[in-house]
Amino acid sequence: MNTEVLEAPVRQPKPKWLRVKLPTGKKYTELRSLVDKYDLHTICTSGSCPNMGECWSEGTATFMILGNTCTRSCGFCGVMTGRPDTVDWEEPEKVGRSIKLMQIKHAVITSVDRDDLKDMGSIMWAETVKAIRRMNPDTTLETLIPDFQGNERNIDRIIEVAPEVVSHNMETVKRLTREVRIQAQYERSLGVLKYLKDNGINRTKSGIMLGLGEHEEEVLQTMRDLREANVDIVTIGQYLQPSKKHLPVKQFITPDQFKKYETLGLEMGFRHVESGALVRSSYKAQKHLL
């Protein structure tokens, strides 16, 4: 089967369904003021997420820990690659305070990959969750984790602090994994998700991007693989090129095709399927607790 796509020639304007309104509203304005006043670091602002206004109005925000330099060099990602800074052991308290100041009801925590560290950052992950719980006992959590190179002891640290949702993104289909996620492995990521579920995590989640040259059957196979790993939630969105140095957009996926993946995903048994051009990993994250 062929995916219904629009080919994307050089400098082609984005389709109308990719155009977004600037975030507005009282809640957004209040939170934006707090972020600026206290220099709070959210992925929502630094990543210019198109859903920022919608998420903030519902009391959801995403924070990145362990610095802003990644040890991996994925072809799709706009995060800087290189030698990361020294770990800031005050970061858990800073994140906890940020969430308290912003009165966040549901927080999503993510990080760069830290393959330079013996524990790959898993201790900092656990300490951050503990600090958030201590300072914000009513805030629910999703942790969007790296693969920790599949090391079970590191994954166990996440399981031990029991976030309500644990997410790890496949990002793309099996055939394109080596090109898109250069230092990652398709089967290893599936193994991480299965290990999380097999060892007591209540809700597991993964996300994939479309528009990198994948075919419909490959997308459906990835979704079937995720269901076989007992993943509960999947997000599917349009890949957009961060810069000319990154992988080009090969297709713009139509709204009808995204809707088809949503329908088929629900038929496969996923608890939630968020599928749309502007969907990102943490889109409607608070609803994934239901």
C-alpha cells in the first residue's frame, strides 16, 4: 500500500493544514509571564511547539533535563550535538520549583541522551521525579525517556519512581531507523517499551514522525509492533525539517491519511491514538491518564 502524500519539492510552501494560530488566552499569557520572569526552561518555548497555547491552557507543560547538548546526532532533531555540560545536581529542585510556580497539573519530563555518563542520566531522572513529587504532590507525570542503551538497571530507576505514564519514541519505521536515529536501534527501543510494561508501568507510550519517506504499510507494521509490546498510547505527527542540515521533508501527509492511522490504531487496541500533522509527543498528554 502507498501512503497518500503530497510530494514536497524544494521550498514548497507548507500546506494550509500546517499553519497555526499564535497562542493566546489568559492562562497562556500568565504562564508566559512566569516563564520569562523566572527564566524557566520548557521545551514548549525553546522548541516553539505549535500546541503550546492549547497545552498550557489545560495545565500541561514539558521540561527537559540533563542539559541541552545531546551525545547523539539524529538526523531529524534540532537539539545541539556534542560534549554535554557537567550534570547540574540542583536541577531536580529547579524543575520542581518551576512546576510549582507555573501550577502545572500534568508535567512531561524529557531529556537529551547522555551516553557519556555511566548511568546514562538515569539517576538524575529518578531524582527529578522525586523532587517534583515532593514539591507538587498533586501533579501527575509523564517521563519521555531515552533508551538508556537498553540497560535494565537504568530503566529500573524509572520504574521504581513510578510515573503515571512512561514514554519512549520509536520516531520512525524500521527501514529508516539507521538513517533517522543514527545511534539507536529499532528492536532495542521496542525492547525498552516491552520491559517497562512487563515490569509494572501502568501506561506506556510511543511516538512516530511521518514524512521521511516511509510507506503506509511500514507505518502500520510499526504500530503493530508497538501493540505487540503492549504499548497503550501512540502519537503520530508530521516531520518538519529544523534546518537545512537536517533530513529533508519528503512528503506532507494529508489530514485524511492521519485520520486513517487514528482509526486503524484504535482498531488495533491502542487506548489513545493522537494522529495529526501538528501532533507532538506530549500533545494532549493529560488525557492519556484516562
